[in-house]
Amino acid sequence: MLGVWSLLLLWGLMTPCQGLLETVGTLARIDKDELGKAIQNSLIEGPILQNVLGTVTSVNQGLLGSRGLLGGGGLLGYGGVFGVIEELSGLKIEELTLPKVSLKLLPGFGVQLKLHTKVRLRGSGPLGGLLQLAAEVNMSSRVALGMNARGTPILILKRCSTLLGHISVLSGLLPPQLFGVVGQTLFKVLPELLCPMVESVLSLVNELLGAVLSLVPLGALGTVEFSLATLPLTSNQYIELEINPIVKSIAGDIIDFPQPHKPVKVPPKEDHTSQVTVPLYLFNTVFGLLQTNGALDIDITPELVPSNVPLTTTDLAALVPEALAKLPPDQQLLLSLRVKETPTVMLQNKKATVSIPAVIHMLSYLPAGTPKALFELNGVMTLNTQLAPSATKLHLSLSLERLSVKLASSIAHAFEASHLEEWLSDVVRAAYVPKLNADLDVGIPLPKVLNVNFAKAALEIIENAVVLTVPS
């Protein structure tokens, strides 16, 4: 408990940074509107109020029903705390309207949460006959935002109070002198009845916040585990979470990330939007895992390219006749492409590119024969990267922009390897790029915070990061 209080005290002195992402983590700025929606949805759709019909919850349904948390022997049911009301005034809570939610972020603390609802009470009047009352109730809560021992954000109810509004008689008779008695009774009892509902709502929202701590598979490459890197921060408009992705290979080894040369300058967030910043290192990590696993290597034979892309010794000799004219004619070619260094991703000037260094071995072979080495090239492929967000991932699609090669060795005379670049580009586009895109289908996972859906997010490529922004 002392550890939790220490975290909250330390956190209470913090507010969001000035738009600089100093570490290799992912930055999430969640607008207060999203927190309000999560609280409202927990009242409507969550296990507590899942049986809410329209705008009214009756005694026989949902939260206040015979099988609900607060009804039928619970806090508001027969034999529960409600018995206090029954003994004092003979009133029973009959209906509770779905609370209206309003909240305000408190920098350096957390959230001020207000719920406005109407309570309908029914019982036997002091003068006989049926008595029905309606009372407006405002619940006000101060909620701290901190981090629990598991490393996830958590909302903690620090104070809850209720304020009674107008009390009206719907039917029956109530002497004016008893209005005060009823008001005092409700003032004493309603906090005990309704504040546990706030606790239950926060518990559901904490489950959503806890989803930040998740393990996301990267297909056959490995996994990414998200956790908080620092304590949560708040401004007047949003909650800021710096999230640390721990990437592991398929063998379970933790991948060490290169530290950025300088902090990422994150653009300001507009009101009523949420923002996630995906750093460059996550892109480099995905391509690094592909390279380590050998997924960037390929052997290309004529069967893998269309007929309009020639792959025989005769076609090759025609491109550089001064050096390769003496090759045996009409033998098939085997293009062996090996990536021995980690590709480099560039994010800048609103553009994403990937540079893949490769060693290209060219061999000739007959169907029943042994491949014969012809020459070796050192090449660099530069690929444009199209980025598209979905609800939980950032998807990548590559297209070849250019390919440059230099001759490393040859069985024949030296030749100008640049004469092969256009032909090799056609081969790479036909056989290699589709393989890359299939391997990249795993995408880059996005952190899951309050079920914010980034499928329709606006995407901005800044220096060394990608920023996704979605309206609340």
C-alpha cells in the first residue's frame, strides 16, 4: 500500500512533457472524451448495467434488479441497506435513470467525475395510500490516476459525495413537515447506495486501461509486450501514457533497441482528438527480425516470374554482350538474393522508405544439372512504404522505387553492372516485393487504450516517427 501511495504522490507532481519523446517508447495521448465514453459505456453496456432498457433501470432489471449487484438482497434490495430507508420512511427505490456523465481532468491529480441521475421512490404514505417520490441526485467524485504494481494505469476513487436536488411528489400525500425528514434520510443513505456504483464503474474502466499491458504476437517473428514506461500524466484535455514495447524473438530473446540520436518532436494534439506516436525503432525492429529469421532471403527461378520477365542466359547475355556473350545459350537462371545486414527505415519529409542491402548471386543451371555461378553483385533496394492504420495495427505495403548494383565478382570479364538494373528491378518487382508484403502482413501493433479505434485515423509522417490522430 505504501508503494501505491508513493507512486500517486510522485505522479501528482507531474504534467505532460513539452512534445518531446525522449525514449524509444510509444506515446499515447488519450482525450478526456474517450474516458467519458468509457465511463458512459460501462454504465450502459458493462456487466453492471447490461440490462438497462432505454434510459431507465427498474427494480426488476439490471443493476437494481432482483439478480443485479445492488438489488434483490444487495445494497438496494430487501434486507440490504435499503432496509434503513424502509424503516425510516417506508420508501423503496423503484427506478434509477441512466446517469449523465461529465468529467474534468485535474492536472497533477486525475479526474473530477460527476454523475447526474434521478431516483424514483415508492412506498406507503404516512396518511395511507401509495406514495411516489422523485429526487434528482448529483454524485461528485475525485478520482486519482496512478500506476499499479503490474505497471498499468489505474483509477482510484478518493472521495465520493451526493447532493440532493429537487424532491417532488409524483402521487400520494406527504405533509410538508416530513419533507425534511425524507430529505435527511436520503442525504445520509444515498452515498452508501450510489458510491459503490461509482467504484464498480471505475473497476470496469480499469479493465480497459489494464489492456495496455498486453502481449501481441508478431506472427512467426516474435511478440511485443506493452507496459507503461513512466507514470501516467494529465493535462487539462488529455491523459498521456508513455508505453514501453518489449519485443522478443520467436525464441523468447529480448531484442535490444537502438537508442534514438535525438528526441522525437511530437506535434501538439488538438482538442477532442486522441493521438498515438509510433517511433522509428519499431519499424527497424520489425525489419531486423525479418532479416534475422532469413525472411528477406529468396531464390528466384523462372517459375516465380511472369513470361514477360526473361530469366535465361540468352536474355542476360543480350544485356551485357561484351562480357557475357559466351555464356551457354538458353540455360535457366537462378537469382539468389541474400540480405546479410539489417535494413534501414527512413521516416522524414512526410515519406517512409526502406533501404535493403543485398548480395545477389547469379547462377545458370539446367533442370537436371548443378547451378553454375556466373557473377555476384552488391545491391541496394530502395522501397517506398505505404502506411495504413487499422483498429489495432499499422500496416505496411512496399513498392520498389529504385535498385542500384555494383559488380563484386564475375567468371567473365568485368562489366558495368548498372546495365542490369532495369532488368533486375523487373525481377524484384515480380517475385521479391510480393514476398516482402506477405511477410509484413503482421503489421506494427498499436497499444490498446480505452478501446480507441485508430482505423480511420489521420496519418502524419514526421522525422523518425508516425503520428496517428483520431477524433473522439
